[in-house]
Amino acid sequence: MNLHEIEQLLEKYFEGDTSLAEEEKLREFFASGNVPERWKNLEGYFSYLIQEKDEHISDPDFDTRIMRQVGEGRLSRLADLRRPWFYWISGVAATILILIAIFVKFDPISRNAEDTFTDPEVAFNEAKKILFFVSSKLNEGTRNLEPINTYNAALTELKPVGAYSKVIDEVKRLSEVEKVEKMITNN
């Protein structure tokens, strides 16, 4: 068996696509002792498989113990099926508790609006002062956008140039018509 076939069998083996006969060919190849250096690490693996193939389980209770453990696994699987419901219910309960805590802390219904100023003129002046402050901050933030306004103005001035571009495209089409006419008249 050549090395290319062995390499293909190894790829199939590690993908889990080999048949029993192909696996036997691999075991024979690695037992032969003529293994290339690149597969020396696999030689020990396949020799282990050959040794394990010859071993037999002599314990008569082995099958019953395995089946008992498989049966116990079924019970644990039932507990695993209940676990998502537990997580879901506990999540809903936690959400309800959080909403109740927020409502109690920031109770908007029972809280009455209280006046902070007794004199309406003082309240008006304070509101006016706050609005001027907010307005100044907005103006300061939009001041950096002035170069964009000049860019937009330049774009509006360039729109007529786009119309010239369309006219030039039409003229190019006319020159192609002239070429065709020359070809017709020359023939």
C-alpha cells in the first residue's frame, strides 16, 4: 500500500468515515514498522488500539453495572429537563421584584409636585437664566458646524455644472452618430 493511500485513509479515519476493513489496513500498516517519520506519533496510537482489541472483559457483572449507570443517567436527564423551567420562573420572579422595588423607590403616583419658589417672578427669572444657559451651550456646539454650511453652499453652486456634464454626454453620442455616417458614406 503506498503512502498516498495511507494518507487518504488517515484523513477518512479522523473524519470518522472509514469502514472496518479500512481501519484494519491502517492498523496493519502501523504494525508493520515501516512508518514514515511524519506519522511516528500515530504509530503508538494504533499499537494501543491493536492491544485493546485483543483484551476481553472477564467480569460477568460488567453489562449489568453499565446498564444500571445508564438508567441513572435517565433520571439525571429528567432533572436536566426541569432545569430550564426553573431558570425561566426564577427570571420572571426576579424581574417582578425589580419592578416592585423601582416602583416603591420612585413612586410617581403618590409624589406631589412641590413649588420650589414662592414668588412667581423669581421662578420666571430662574427659568429664563437656565434657558439662556442651555441656549448658549447649544450655540457653542453648533459653531463648529459652520464650515459644513460653506461646503453646502459650494455644492449648490456646482449643481449647474452637473447639467453641463449631461449635455457633454449627449454630444459624445452625436459624435458616435457622425462616425457611423462617415462609415456609411465611405462605403
